[in-house]
Amino acid sequence: MAVRPVRQARAQDRIPDDIPDRVPKDLPGGVELYHLRPDGGILLADREGSRELGPEREFLRFIDDGQFAHYLVGDAGTSPERPSNATVKLGVVGPRSAFTPHAHGGEHFVLSLGHASCGLYDEARGRVTDVPLAPGMLIRIPEMMPHSFANRGDSPLTILAANTGYGIDHEDYAITAAEAERRAQSPGGPPAGGRTALAAEPVTDYRALAAELRDIERAQRVHGIAATTVRERLAARLRRVAAALEVPR
């Protein structure tokens, strides 16, 4: 059956760029921030700036003409003979709560379906950067980058998380400051895993990793969890009304 091409939104129909100008400049190297917009567009921001993804560069043909795909994990050549080792899961973050700062042994993608924030340690700049997330924003965090994730709202937050290489029972899934300090002091040296498990990287400096994670902990204690703005709370109410209208009666 023929498939109609997706109608490209006209310039006057488009929602203005909604990733603030300062956000790309604040992102640590390697971090990518996507916004899946209500008009069907996809914005991508990194340290170089922000742009809308399009079929001219980042998209591949997706089964039919006029349908497009952009790989986050794996690529078009993934197969049983050339597998992509990843886990994908739904998560629920409690109201006004945050995860203990940690680092993952593999790269990490989180799609936020509510108002959240992600605290990232920027090694090149020697500081903690807090990235606010709105519903429909997805963030890519490189392997072994210290970070935390918080729910800024007053209701449970649903997220979709994908990790390359590790499930939650693996010792390298979420390395906290306490665990990094234990590994740094271990007479036998660090366990196999971490950066050396998926890539030809130097062995992790767990003492430095622990210090960076403690910096995120201190930032959490000093600044707390940012609250949602009046505009965000109004948008959340309107979104619930819209969801109710979309459900068939």
C-alpha cells in the first residue's frame, strides 16, 4: 500500500526554537539534547549549537519513501551477526526527587515525559552544569560522565532510558561516589569493566571520578531540586486536558 509522504510543516506553522540559546553553550562535550516537538520536528542541540534534524543529513529512509529514521543506538547494519548491545526500560522518578549522582559504564539516553533536570559534570570546564528538560526532551550522556537526574514536578515522572552494554544488576551500571572511592582504595585495583569494557579507553581514574560525583552531590545540597515555573505548571495542566480529549470515548 502506498504511503503518503509526511507533510512538511510550513515556516508559519512551526513552533519557534524552544531550546534556550544558553543551553548548547553550557552542555559538556559529547552530550546531545533532543527535543521531540509537538509539530513533528526534532531539534538537536550540542556544544556547537542547535539545529533541526532533517532528511538531508541525519535521517535515513525508513521502510518507505517519505518516512525517515535517525539511529541513537546501533546503526542500519545491526544484525545478529553484528549486534548492538543495549537495554531499554521505562522508569518512574518520584515527585521532587533525584537519583544519587553516578556514572554509567556505557553511553546513556534518557527521554523525559515531564519536567526534569540533569546535572552533568563538565570535566573540561571543571564544573557542574544543570540542564533543564521539558516533556519530549531526550538527552545523550557519554559513558562514564558523572551525572544525576531529578524530577522537578510534583507528580511521578515517567522516563524512557536506554543504556549500551549494562543492565541494572551489573557492577558498572551505576557507579556512585562511594563505589568509586572503594574502587580507588581497593588493593587489587579496579574491577574489569568501566571504560575498558566497551571501548579501548584508559583505565578509569576512580579517585577523580569520585571527586566529580561529590561535586554533583554538593551542588544538589546547596541548590536543591529546581522547581517548575508557572508557565511549565500551566503547560502541564493543558497537556493533561489535551490528553483527555485525545482518548476515544
